[in-house]
Amino acid sequence: MSLIRCPDYHPLRVEGAAREAIDLLGGIQRFVRPGDRVLLKINLLDGAAPEKAITTHPAVVRALIHLVREAGGVPRVGDCAGIEGPPSLSRFRGACRRAGILAVCEEEGVELAHLSGASTEVENPAGRAFKRFTLARGVVEADVVISLPKLKTHGLMLYTGGVKNLFGCIPGLLKAQMHVRAQRPESFAQMLVDLLVAVRPALTVMDAVTAMEGNGPRNGRPRDVGAILGSTDPVALDAIACQIVGIPPEVVLTTRLAEEQGVGTGELARIEVRGESPGSIRVEGFRLPAGQGGLFQALGRVGFLKDRLVARPQAVADRCKGCWTCVEHCPVGALSKNGSIPAFDYRKCISCYCCQELCPHDAIVLRRPLVARWLMP
């Protein structure tokens, strides 16, 4: 894999860094042939201004459009945005507009692909637990998939990057069904590893110029990292990205499971990094989501300890705008309307944190129980 410094989002610097990262892997022609239909799979979530560090930055998207075209490919830009719920072209385009993606596509004359609009069943016999997926048809029909994740923390998975970005290949409310089918973090991580087996992006280019720390993937804080990463193996890319921000790769469930199952390389000693060394870009004091981290996280998933250690989502009354996005997207119906703010039924809650992830007003916070705060201040 490759690691290149990129201090900011100036278009020339971003394109130069992306080009160098891909050249160190053999050049864009290794991945894209003339006439190939290339899907640039972004991280959109619900759409936010680029400076919020929630979505793939439009400068990174523009750089990959240029590189794909240089190789003679036909780029499309798309995602199944989490905010959509049932497939909604208007919600999708609104999210792309807020994130600056729509403007890039219009300026470059590139199709903006509403991936949730059409889906198809695919067999996945090599998957460990998930032998079949319903995927966006635009993913399946692409000749080449290039994944463009953002480096962020994640309330459920601790970290989101190359592997987790592929969850956006599953359309609409089917994402919620996956949370119901895979309620424990370990089973959800296994689903993501099996999804990697099904999709197998040819190339992953990570936007780590500005990352997100704290209560990601939406409500954390931007944190400058200053890098573009590239790899044919998103597991290896995730391992190095975690090393940069001080997360032991083995505590990220997707990385550990993929390594154990031979789906990718998660062991740092076996990963060749071209370009900069991870130590030269190391970020100190990178903040994790509430209630996350190593043994503490593992213990919190054990029976009677869950209520004592696992962070619970709670509504903040003075931030809530009554949009009810959280109620609409809860996969198990654990939220309901209660006057002006949502009410939680913690007997139903599966701690997937979809409510916190999708709240557009940062009105859902993760609160650790008193015992958890005492054990890990």
C-alpha cells in the first residue's frame, strides 16, 4: 500500500498526492482500462459541508475523476446514503449538494449515480456467514469499483475506513435489516468482511487529509492528519490508518477477522508501505468514541456487564429539532416520539448507534454508565 503526505485540500496538491499514491501501486492503468465503467464509491452518510470531515472531500473525488479519465475509463460517482431510508433520489441529491459532490459531478460532466435506486441479489459462496447480499445494481454492473473512504471513528465499529465504506453498497432500508441480522459488533464486523469478499474493490484511496475523531462517524470533531492512502487491500489500508492515529489494528474487529480469515492483511509487520512511513505522520491523542477501546469494549458485550459498561444513546433536548430522523432509521423500533424529543426503549436497543450516526443536529450523544466512567475516565 502507499502513504503520501497531503497537508490540505488544495486541488492540485490533492490530485498530486492521489496520483503519487496510485503510481506507487503500479499506476491508474493497472486498475482501469479504456472503456471501463468505473464506480467511485464515496462515503456520503447524510451529506454535510466538506469542512465537517463527515464525507469524502470533493477535491478527492475530483482527483479520481481526472485519473480515471486519463486511463480511458468512464467514471460515475455514487453511494447508498444512510439518510435515505427508503430509496429517495431527492434526499440523495440533497446530501450530495450539501457535501459538494453534486457540484463536482456537474462541473466535470460525470454521472451522479443514485445507487439505492436499483438493486440485485448476488451469491457470496466464499463468505463466512453471509452467503448472499442484496447490492446496488450500480456496484455489481461496474467494471471497476474504486472505494473512496474517509478516516473516521465509529460508535459501533470503533473505526470506519476501507472495509466499512463498503456498507454503502447495500441500498436503503436493507442496511437496517443488516443491523437486525447482525446485532453484536462481532457479527456485524463479520458481515462487513463477507461484504468485502462480495464486492472486492480494485482500489481503495482514503481521504485522511482531515479525519474525524471522537463520536464519529457524524458527530465527532475534525482532526488534521494530512495524508492520502492507497491500497489494493482495504484491510491493510485500515491497519495502517489505525496505526497513524494510534488505534491498535487488532482491536478493530473488521481488521482482526479479515486477517484471521485470509481476506486481507491486518498484521502490520506483513504490510509493505510505500512513500511515507506511518511513524512520520503519526497523530497523538486521537480521541475515540465514548465507551470504546480494547478490553473495555469487549467486556461491555458480555451479558450482565452490558448495561454497566456499554454507552447508551440519549437525546439532548436543547439540540433536538424534532426531525425524527432517529425514529425513522432505528432498525428495531427502540425510539418513539415523546413530545419534542425522542424516547428510548433500552430493552429493545441493540446499541447499533444508528440514531447517533444519522442525527443531523448532533442531538444524540453516547453516555457511558457510571461504572464505565469510573473504569475508564
